[in-house]
Amino acid sequence: MKEIKDKSFEIFISAEALAEQITAVAEQLNREYAGKNPVFVSILNGSFIFTADLLRKITIPCEISFIKVASYHAMQSTGQVKNLIGLNEELAGRHVVILEDIVDTGITMEGILNALEVRNPASVRMAVLLFKAEALQKKISPDYVCFRIPNRFVVGYGLDYDGYGRNLPDLYVLKEN
Ligand code: IMP
Ligand code: MG
């Protein structure tokens, strides 16, 4: 059990299980992007730990860039992608792999895809730590998924509840009463 602000969370996916799946996805990326010089685009803040762990398992030449969006407040999606900050790299002709912590409604990912596609990359794929397929409202289909999870609120391993809990090494889920 973990208390964060006014809520109780319980352990959901251990650090070891997270590492195992992330390694498997990294190995797949190493094979599929060999010779392609991919550019990883990591979506801050939530993806910072996922990105750091995944990238250390990438063994092929690659670049990494960080962008920031905001569409989620406390526990409810506001349904709107706000500013995209920090996309300075030249992406034309490049193979882009978006790194995102979680796809929930898909609104954020759709906004990011739209923002990236106007820069004419050679390809764009999505690698996500968590996919809440039941919550999806957009036609988004993540290419690499570490874990498919039910439509429940999770925290830890980079994901927050109202700003807190990102530092937890394991992933926790909101306790159902
Ligand atoms: P979407 O636009 O609804 O797909 O939401 C995507 C963003 O909302 C993610 O990048 C997360 O930052 C945040 N988010 C969605 N679900 C959760 C959750 O269960 N816990 C913490 N953050 C979440
Ligand atoms: Mg996020």
C-alpha cells in the first residue's frame, strides 16, 4: 500500500517486470531499426524513466529528443492537447519513434502524431510503456506496447498523481474501494 496525497494505491507491476518487458521492446527496436539511424522522441514528463531505461538497452546508433505536452490534470483527461514544446530537430526523412508512458484516450498521441507528420519524417512509430485500450477514443494503434492494462488509474515509474509519485520504481494502481 502506498498513500499519495489523498489516495491509496497498491502495487500493480513490479520494477523487475517493467524492466523485463522494456528490454524485450528494446531488443525488437534494435533489430527493426538497424541501419535506420532512428530518432527517438520522448514525451515529457511521464516518459522520462521509461526513456532512460529503454535507451540504455538500445545498442544501434540513434538520437534522442524530448518534447513536452500537457493534456492531463489530476485524474481526468481534459481532452485537449496543449503546447508542444522543444521540437527543434530536423525530422524530414528521419525514422521517428515516439516514446510515451501511457496511451489512455489517445488524444495526446493523436496531437503528437499530427505535429510530427507535418515535418515529413520517413516513418513514425509509437513505443509505449502502457496502453489502456478500453479507454481509447482515437484511431491510434501503438506499434510497440510493453503492457496492456485495464482502464484504471496508475502511478509510479514516471507517471504521477497530481504531480506526485513519479519517483516510485514500481507501478501502482489506485485502490478500488
Ligand atoms: P490521453 O491523451 O488520454 O491518451 O492521456 C495521455 C496522458 O495522460 C499520458 O501521457 C499521461 O501523462 C496521462 N495519463 C493517462 N492515464 C494516466 C494514469 O493512469 N496515470 C497517470 N497519468 C495518466
Ligand atoms: Mg505523459
